[in-house]
Amino acid sequence: MTLDFQRVVDLYAGTLLRLLLKPLAALLGRILRRRHELGVCSNLTFLKLHGGGSLAIAYPALLGLRRSAHIRRMRIVTTPGVEPFARVLGIFDEILVIRDRTASQLLLSSASAIAKLFRSDALVDLEIHSRLSNVFCLLTCARNRIGFYASDASRRTNLSTHLVFCNPSGKVYECYDRVARLFGATVPDMEECSRYFRRSLGVTEERGTGASGAIGLAPTCSELRKERMLRPAEWVEIVRRKRCAAAAELHLLGGEFERQPLEELAGLLRAAFPEARVTNQAGRRPLAESLRQVAQLREVVCVDSAMLHFARLLGTPVTSYWGPSDPQTLLRPTAVPLDEIHYEKISCSPCVYATRVAPCRGNNVCMRLACNPEAPVDRNPIWPRVA
């Protein structure tokens, strides 16, 4: 199923099921009067279906929970696209995968996961904007169901037992941290998380001591909002302006499905910088091995993507370009500054969580300005509505 189709199903089916189930959930809550004390939970499950980079952002909160004395087991329910990111964290004891390629797979694997989680201790829904994920958590009958709300809490009342406010224009990582503190966990800082994550990957060198002078380029992102991406010609200009080709090695980073578009970019870079060795690494290695390589790079140049957040978690210096999303809401502060951020806020930015369809319909002038603040584009565009 395509992402757009999943969004439509989530909107209509999720809204209908929430309306139908909410009165029943309220009635059972009054009858059963179950105790909802999070401090005594020993088994904790997370639900994250889209966006592997979110798990990297949440890593300090997850690590804090993993270290809690009373939490003995942590699981995650996810999809095949996010599973590699969940696995590479080394945090979870069990990973339950919901297959979403077809509607029948989605229904069967969801039912199987609900059966395994039935009447579990606690289930945390990390899908802030999803309706069906809310329904999924309710159907597990978990004693504690922790969810987020962005505007009207009444829509999720009774469906969730604990609600955490998530300001769409606020800092997302603080929402994850609040969940960890609900369970009495202490959230470690980014430096401690980086050391722990590098050790779990088998990276023995301290950050900054790697022998590699190579630079990684991560030009792609997930399907959640393709407007975050730059044009190939802009990447050539970025490499020229930053003098990345002087490193002699440029590694293009991405997943298996991004190999072909990155090969086209590799061709442009080889033609523009014949002195540099350009390698398309997309899909060639398992994620863990790719991250070990990222840990040895001199720098990663990227857009807002999972690779950005994992590179920061590894302590690798990052240059990032932003437009549809706001770096202040996603980049957790570090004691050692490792970020070079390019972001020019315009009237319609950020739009990622404000609307399902970007107002520019793909003509992302915000990314033009991120590359070149002097670009001759309108900083206050009036986008025509397409019927």
C-alpha cells in the first residue's frame, strides 16, 4: 500500500473506529477501575510505524528507560521499513513487525501483534498524528496506554490512559523525554548516549579519531515529505562551495530503493569533480555496517532524514539543510557543537506537521533558500490552491 493510501485509511477508518470504540472504552473504564501506576510497570512496548529517524531522536529517552531498575523487558511494534532502525539501536528485547504491503497482510499481522500484546503492562504510541495507532493500542487492552495529543485531548480521552501534550511547533525530543520521566527514568545526555551507541555498534575509536577523511552525502529522505530534498544540481553546488571534493572521497548514503537516483547524482558529481572518488553506497550494506562507516567519516552533509539523526547520535559532524521542517524542533542540543545548520524561515515553513500536502506542491523554495539565502525567490509566496 502506498503512503497516501495509508493516510486516507487512517483518516477515515481511524476516525470511525475511534467514535465507535470510545463510549465502550469509557464504560469499561468505569466498571473495571484498573489501577494505572506507571512506576511499577516491568514490561514496556512502543509503537512506531513510520520514520526511523524518530527512533534516533528518541534514543536518549529509550536508553534511560532501558536502564531503569524496574523495567525488565522492552518491545517495539513497527513496520518493515522501520525495523532495521529499531534493531540497530540495540535497545529492544523483541521486535514485532506489522506487514503493510497489502491490506490483508496489514490486518493479519496487526491481529497477531494485538494478541501478543493483549493485557500487557504498558504500551506507548509514538505515532503522534495517527488515529489507527490509537485504536490499535486500545484493542490490546493494555493496562496503561500512553499517547500524545497536539490540539484537542478529548479525541483521545478514554482511548489512552495517559496523555502527553506535544506542541507541533515545540521540541519533539522533549515529548519523548516526558514519557521516560513518567516511568521514573533518568534521560542521559547526548554525549553519554553517543558513547553507548558507538559501543553497541562495535565502534571502538573515540569520535573524531577515525582515520577516514571521507565525507558522506545523504541527499534522500523518507516518503513522509519529499519536499525536504534538494535538486541534484544543488548538491553539485554544495560540494563545490564546501570544497568537499578536496577530501578525495565522497560517499553517497541511502537505502536500497534510493540506489538508482543516487547513481544519477554520482554521475553529475564525477563529471563536475573528476579529482574526487565518488562511491554510491546506497543499499550495499546492512544498516549497522553503514552506520559504522558513518562513524568514521569526517562529516555528513544531508537534509532532514534518518541518516542525519543517526550521524548526530554517533557524534559525527553534520551539515544539514532545512525547509519544510524546523531544526530547532528536532535537533537535541549537544555539549560539543557538531552541527552546521542551513535554514531560512519563510512564511509557509515549517509545513511538515501543519498540513498533509505541502502548500508549494513540491516547489520547495525554502530548500532553495537553505542552499543559497541570496536566491532570487519570493520569501512570502502565495501558493495557489489546486482543486
